Amino acid sequence: MPCRIRVLSENTINQIAAGEVIESPASVVKELCENSIDAGSKKIVIEIQGGGLHLIRITDDGCGMGKDDALLCLEQHATSKIYEAKDLLSVKTMGFRGEALASIASISKLTLSTSEKEIGTRIEMEGGSIKSVSPYPRNQGTTIEVRHLFFNVPARKKFQKSPSGCSAEITKALTQLSLAYPYISFTLHQNDTLAFQFEKGESPLFIDNLKKRVADSLGEGMRSAVIAVDDQEGAFLLRGILGAPENTRHNRTGQYLFINQRAVISPLISFAIKDAYGTRIGSDRHPTYVLHINMPCELLDVNVHPQKKEVRIANEEWIRQSVRKVIQRHLDKSIQILLEKQAPIFSDFSLDEPAWEEPKKSLIERILPYECHLREEVQPVKAIELPMEDLAIYPIALWGNYLLMDPKGLNANICSPSDQGLCFVDIKSAKARVLFEKFLLSKVDPCHKQGLLFPLVVDVALYEAQHLLAMMPLLSAMGFSLSQSGPRSFLIDAIPAFFPENKGVDALLEILCQTISLDTEDQESLEIKKTRKIAGILCKYIQTHTMINSIQEATLIVKELLRCDSPNYCPQGNKIFAFVSNKYVAGLFISKDR
Ligand code: ADP
Ligand code: MG
């Protein structure tokens, strides 16, 4: 039998390794910038074209390399950062495996130009093979140019996001790196346009530089109500800023955690931080923070994840308790100060302001049987102002959020038992379903916006701002009017007509968080996915905050609901109809002891 097993060529091995380290253009940017950071750079300039798929060029003013090192660095497992396995316990650099450059070179057309002090070197590679090596005059530092990423691994290229999705990921990766290293300047050019320039922090205090970087990259929103932490607990140093309890988000997108300046995901520490906020925030909310933890390298294993996103911490319980203790201490102290500062504002409010009154209505308005016709004095909610041919349904009463009705008016679309008895309709869920389907069919009149007297301000991170900009046409079609007022700020001057005004910013942030990760090559299905997500979020808010004031309004909603494609469930998946059978009601009147 001929031999079936083969030792793979070095290039194939590199391409396989590249699959683990290099997922996307953003991974290339991250690895190359980390190399620049390890080389002691103070200024890093990143240029990208076509979301990084056409070109990524990174220039630094670090230590540079001589010709021999420049040739060696492109080989797999070539590193200047460790010499033997025991060095892994004391890694202070971002890289240490010596595989990033070789991996990137194997799946792109890469040019390296670098210089230590004297005349520099330029090396051209294609798919992992050296094409040319030549002397090259340049200042101290290194430039690495990566063109046509994934040109020889089409399968991987196919799974890349759209260029704008890739760009947003790159901005996000750079936001993280820039928050990890506030004393390094970062500049990003996208398709020859300056996207941002974060100047390096000049203060001797890390926390001051971090605050400035946070304002530059995440926006004033994160800075305006924050609590600065600069504390030590044993061998463990905790520095950063915590969002005030009112600055929470509904997911973890506002959390940036760094351990020994490496951006990491650590459920253990995230829980400890949330724990420290205690009941100051709702159980379904997440605090925002940019937090740096420094600890002795021996307590940390950084070699557990291909992209070094996760770390293993020795003595986890001690770390957890220390984080919680330090944060709790700062929250208690700072909230006290914040409250004292805010105290005069409270005195501006008039105590005589009339209390808001719930519209008076009897618990059960008996109208039996009731053929619904709009009465003149009843104002239907704006979203259901469409003219409707008459449809007979038999409402009995409006009872809280439920319309009690005779099921005989229901059509075949409604899943109802044969012994129908009485029917309860959850009107808030019904309204959410009606609006959800209108959103999906673009039947909500785009002019049907609710102009705001005082525009709402939303402040987001830079990479989120790019995403919001791209989403503006879709948001406008769904009732929001947005304009950009700064690199990271937006003004909302209109929201969908039937939407609770005080929830405009919350909804927009939730839309942002939930749509930013959606991205596929197919723009058409992407648009549908985003529309569904936005519609779902808007309807969730409407469902929670809507008020149903009259049986006429409720009846009109049910009539609209009966025309929906999926009238049985609300967009959150809850049932809209419930039935009480005649048999059940009869059973209530039979004494058990007879
Ligand atoms: P690692 O960072 O894990 O060592 P890399 O493949 O990323 O592996 O880089 C290999 C080596 O190339 C590094 O150890 C470093 O010595 C050198 N190197 C890479 N990029 C630069 C740079 N921008 N400036 C100076 N040296 C660099
Ligand atoms: Mg590296």
C-alpha cells in the first residue's frame, strides 16, 4: 500500500496557522500594531483601503530591524521576545509566539521596510515566498504593507464581512489598542481619508492620559459621568474609569478590560465588577468601564488563546474579591460626591408641578355585544390611522392591558380551541405585532415622525459612529431623524410617531449594539436582518411603554392584528390570545363537596 500520510509543507503549515491567528483584516491590524507597540513605538500610523482587504499599511517609529533580523522575522516561530518555555511566565510583550508575520505573509502580498539606524532593508513577499530583498533608505522604524489579503485562500476570503463591516472591526480593534496604550499616538486613514488621530498622552499620570484617550475614542458620553479609579490592593493595581450607575447598557459593549495592557475577555472579572455595582443597576443592565488591571506576570497565563483574547489567572478568588472591593470602595465614595454635586439641581424643580393622572376608566367597561365603529371623540393611535373596511368583532370589555372579547369574530388565522368561551387579547403585544409587521413591510409612513422640540444627544464610540452613519437611511425609513453633530455625536430630532420620547436614546443605543455585529456579504439579506432587528427593538419599547386608553382603541388594534401574517405571537415570542373555555367557567360553579 502506498503511504497515505504526508508531512505538510512549511507554507501549508503557515497557512493553517494563519487560519487561527488571522481571522480578518482586523486581526492583521491588531497583530501588526502589537508588534509596533512591542518595538517601543510612540507613533503608529495605520492606512487601509477596501476595509483592509486591498491594503493595510502600518508605519511605526519603533526600534526597527537590521537586515538579518528582517529576514528572520518572516519565518514561523521566529521571535525576539522569548528564548525558552519558562520565559512564557514572564512575558511582558504583546507577542511571543513568533507566528504572526509568517502567517500574514503566507496569505498575502507583503512588503516589509525597516531600518535600525543605518540604511534600511526592503523585503517583498508573495504567498509566503521571498520575491526580493534590497537596501532601502528610511528613518528608524518599520513599515509593513499587506496587499490582497487572503488572495490564495479564497475559502477564507468568502467568509469576510463587507468592506465597511471590516473597516468598523478595524476601528474597534484600534479603539481597544489605543485604550490599552494611551501614551502612544494612533492615526487611522481609511481610503485616503483621515478617520482619526489620537495624540499621545503627555501627562506623567496614566489615569490622566487614559481619561483623555477615552474622551477621544469613546466620546464625551463615557467621560461625563465617570468615576476615576487609581488604587492598589496588595500586588494588584487597578486603574481606569467606571461609568456612573445611570450610564449602563443593555449588553457588554461598553466594557473595556485590560490585564497587563492586553485587551482580554474575563467572565470572572466582569462578574466581579457587576457584583460591585450591586443593586445600583438593574439585573439586566451592564455597567460601562475602561479598566486596567496590572498584576505580577507569574499570576497570569497568556498562552491559552490563539489570538490571546483570553487569559488564565492563578488565584482567581483573590482577584475576584480584590476587584470587587476596590470598585465598591470607589463607587461608594464617588456616588456620594456626585450626589452632593447634583443637590442644587434638585432644588430647581417645582414641587407644585401637577401630578400626572392616569385616565379614569371603570375597571370593566361593559359593552355587550359591541360592534366597533370609530366614534368621533375617540382618537385612534397614529400608527393605525389607515382606513379600514368594517370587520365585525365582539369586544366585551377592556380590562387593564387585556381586551376581553367573544371569540366568534376571530378568523381562521387565530389558533383557538373549539370550546371557545371567552377570549383575552393582550393589547400591548397586539399593538407591537401590528407595528412590527408594518415596519417590515415599510408601511409606516416615513413622514410619520414625531419632531422633538429639544433634540436628544447620543454620544457613541468612533467605530460605532461609523456604523450609525451607514445605518442612517434605514433608521430614517423607520422614523428616526438623525444628524451627525461631531465625530462621535449625533442629534436625534425626530423619533417614530408612536414611540415613547424618553426612550429615544436608549432605543438607538440598543439598535446600535444589536446591529453592529450583523454583517454578511449579501447586502440584501443584511438589510432585511437589520430591519427585523430594529423593528423588534422598537416594538419592544412600544410594548413596554404604550398606554391603551379605551376599548375603541383596543378594538381597532385587534382588527389590524387580524390582518397580520402572524397574529398569534408578539415580536418577542409571547402569546397574544388566551382562551377560557365554557367548560372551565361552568366548572367554577360546581361545589367540590357535592
Ligand atoms: P512575535 O510578535 O510573537 O514575536 P511576530 O511574527 O509578530 O512574532 O514578529 C516576529 C518578530 O519580528 C518580533 O519578535 C520582532 O522581533 C520583529 N518585529 C515584528 N514587527 C516589528 C516592528 N514593527 N518593529 C520591530 N521589530 C518587529
Ligand atoms: Mg507579534
